[in-house]
Amino acid sequence: LLSMEMTEKAIFAGTKPGPGDNSRNQNIKLNECRPGLQFILRTGLRNFELRNIKGSDLELDGETPRVRIHSKGGRSEYIPVPMDMLEFLKLRQNRDRVFCVSAELLNTAIKRGCTKLGVHTINVHDLRHTFAIHLLVTGVPIQAVSRLLRHKSVLITDRYYSHYLMKDLSRAMNSNHALIRHGISDDLKADYIRKALERVGINTNDIHIDVVAKTFSGHWRS
């Protein structure tokens, strides 16, 4: 998966009108595909769920604006509206379909954006995964993420996404458990520090790490 920021860039790149686009194609890219993909990235909707939203499903005037989603098995559930798209949605309350775009066009647009940026290709459903993982790794409780994804059980959410959180679980356990912290050798601590620096592009060959004194010496090269 791509990061949230890179996915947004791919959406913009894939929906930018080209020199061969007529006015109809330009309108579809800018006013249907782009906001549709942005809405999915912000809400975790499935492709068909986005395309089934009607103007009458929008309830935007309350304290917490919301939209009714028609999910699998004929279920209807509400989710909150992403506030950065509230004004856009207000303009579409009287439309039959809020997003007049096909599943194929949405997938083509995001794939085209990935190609333009030179990153590996993702599809529309990957935006749902990006949404979920981003919330989980930033500390949103899995119960809340499960509600937003409209899973029947939090166990489903855990089955799909728990492996993405293993690094975070390991960090939480090893950095907060007093007995584990006490039992880690200074050499291993230094190795963890070195790896952390290298993950952000710092060459640590000329750096000496003194865990006991909690100091660094030497010079780093990025």
C-alpha cells in the first residue's frame, strides 16, 4: 500500500485532465472521479457503496453531518461526513446519485495516477485498506475503526489488519514493560537505536552510541 499522502497525490495525478480530453471527460475526471476517490480515502467505503450514495442519503445540517451507506446484505448504516468535503456534498444533496461514475473509471483513474508518479499500482479497494491502517497506526482504537468500516464484528477487523500493527504492538510492549526494558542488553539497545537512525536515512558507520551515558559521538552522513 501507499502512504495516505502518496495515495492522495496519485488521485490528483490520475484525475488531471489531459490534452486529449473533451469537456465531458474533463468534467468526469475533476468532478466525479477525483472527489469520489477522495471520499473513499477519507471514509474507507467500498467502490459500490460510494456509487450507491443518493442525494437523499446526505444529512448535512445536524451537529454531526452524516451519510447513509448501503452496505453488503442490504444493510444501511450511517457514517460521519469528512468535514473537508462538507461544502462539496452540500452542492449535491438534490442529485439522484452523489457520484456519477463507474467502478471501472475509478479504478482506471487511480491506476493511471500511480503510473504517472512511478509508484506501484493500487486499486480502489486498496484505498479502504489505506484508510483503516492509517487510523490504526495513529492510535485510533480498533473498535472505532471497525465501526467505520462497518464490519459485523471487530474480530473481522482484527483478522484483516492485526498483522500491520505487529511493529506497533512490539514497540508498545518492549518500551513500556519494566522487566523487558531492564533485561535488554546495552548492545541490543544500541543496535535498536542504530536501526532507527538508518530507517530515516542516516548512515551510522561513523557514529558511536553510548547507551549507559546516553550520548552519541562522531558524525553522521545522510
